[in-house]
Amino acid sequence: MKLLSSEHRGEALCLVLLLATAVALLVGAAALPEPMFDPLGPAGLPRYIAYLLLALLAVRIVLLFRENANIRNAKTSEDRDLLGAEERGISRADNVDTPQIVRFLAVSVITLAYLVALTVGGLPFVWLTLVFLVALGAAMSEFTPRKMFSVAAIAVIMSFALTYIFTDVFSVVLPE
């Protein structure tokens, strides 16, 4: 008997990676110094994020095994279709993973390029983040004028808002 169906193996791998991230956050938070002025100290936020991530992971794992049990108990292929592809006119046999893999690779390359550009420096944070968000939005959505306008608007607002929050609220020195 299989523990997980083939439809859920990729998600299970992502959940394992998220679990490792939560554990790394907890270990890293434990290594931070004791609080001096603030009752939470520097470890408070990472610890709470790790707890929230673990709680959400627990909920998703329970639902994942419940969905897997429903798939095993299904009588017909229509009952096994969790995403309702048949109702939307998409046949279940069609493999649509190739465009998503290309998008994943594009998002990965764009993010790595952004991190390298931040590390190297020379460009102001606000403009670098603006270009990053536009490129990321373009890679993750369809190339229609309406969506590209929305992506550009969100990128402009987010890059200036992040710059303001980091510099004026959190007093973080950003790359220039």
C-alpha cells in the first residue's frame, strides 16, 4: 500500500522542506542572545514564525492524508479528480507540468539574480526591488496588458513601501 498518491508526492516534498525551514528557524532563534530591553528579544519573531509554520504544516499534513485516503477509496476516476479538472473541460490525462516547471526555473533564476545584485551592490534597493518584482510578476503570470499593468502597479507600490518601512520604521541600512 502506498503512503501517498503520485499527485501528492511533490507537495509532500515541499512540506518536508518547509518543515526543515521551521526547524532551522527554531534552532537559529535558540542561538540568539537573551533579551536586554524587549521581553521577546531578538528571537521572538523567528520563534513565532516557526510555530505558525509548524501549525500550518500540521493542518496541511492531516488534510493531505485525508485527501489521499479519499483518492484510494474513490470508485471512478472522476471521484479521484481533486481539482475538478473534468468540470472545467481539462482532461485529466493532459500533462500541464512543463509550463509550470519553466515558470519555476524562471522564478528561481530571477530570485537568484536579485540576491546576487543585492549582495554586489551598486544599485539602489528601491529600483532593484522594482525591477525584481516586475520580472517576478511577469514570470508568474500571463502576458496580457491588463495583468502586466497590475504587476507594474503592485511592483511600484511594494518597492517604495518596502524601502520606506525598512529605512524609516525599522532603521535598516539598505544597499545603495
